[in-house]
Amino acid sequence: MDVILLERVEKLGAIGDVVTVKNGFARNYLLPRKKALRANEANRKLFEANRAKIESDNAERRTAAQASAQGVDGKTVQLIRQASNTGQLYGSVSARDIVEALEADGAKVAKSQVVLDRPIKSIGMHEVRVVLHAEVAVTVKVNVARSPEEAELQAQGVDVMAQMFERDNAGFTEDYDPNAEPGTIAEEGEAEAEQTPAA
């Protein structure tokens, strides 16, 4: 389906571009959210008549987004979650968790503005994009840890998982017996089994 874009859409085009998209994408996303119009003659005339207003409205929204970006860009939010010894979370961190953490820190963003390529499922420092407007995107750091102390270490740049792994390895030493011969216990057991007559 051919559509006329009413605002910039990432990986698709800018205002006024006529692009071909899949029917489902147009019907389920672009048209209901007023991001595009069907590309027919009547809509082209309507768009050209209102082009200046559409562009000025977009410029106002972009300016407002840039102003609010100042309070969000570069923020670090801390989330305490339960995790296994390998650092895998029991569950995951979703866009809603990030929005709630940002709101607690005084920044207003909508859940739809948080772009997670995949849910966060491990502890550590994660960078998350927040798209405030089609032309304004900022980055937020999400510090996921098991305790506030661990979060503090991660904020200082310490790789907590690597440090814990080194500590575990340092505590493990194997006793070495120079007189031990490999495999002798298993061989003796097999020899006894061979000597026992079958009933």
C-alpha cells in the first residue's frame, strides 16, 4: 500500500514522502496513529494544502521533545532485582520498569517511547534508547543489580560477575598427590567384578 507520511518514521522516510509499505503495517500502525494517509489523489491535495501546518506542528513537537530530552539524556536509573549466581535475572526488566524508575527520578516518558530491542535478562549496565520524537532520541543507562552495594560497584565500572567468578576460582584449590596413579581405583573395581563368579 502506498502512503503519504505525516511525520518522520524511522527507516521509512520523512514528512511528505510517499512510500510503499505492507498493508498490515499501514492499517494497524501508520493509519490509526495518524502517522500517514493513504496515497490517493484526494489525500495528496489535502496534504499539500496543509503541508505548512503539518511541518510547523512537527517542529513544535520536536522543540518540546528536545527540551524534555535535557532532563532525560544520560540519566542512570538503578533497578534491584533477584538473580542467579551466574547473573541471570529471575524474570526480566521491561519498558514499564524503566519508565517507573525514570518517573521516580523526575523524568516523564511514555512506555511507548522506551525502545528495548530485547528484554533485559541479566545484571549489569545496559544502555536503552528513549525516542521522545521521531527526530529526537536519547540514551538512558539502566544499572541492574542484586543489591545497592553491587549497583554502586557497577556504577564505578566494576564488572561484578567477572569479579565474583575470579573470587570463586581463587577459593578452589585441588589437592595434588604426586604418588597417585590415574585410574587405579576404577581398574581394581573392574578386576574384582571379573573375579566374582556369576551365579
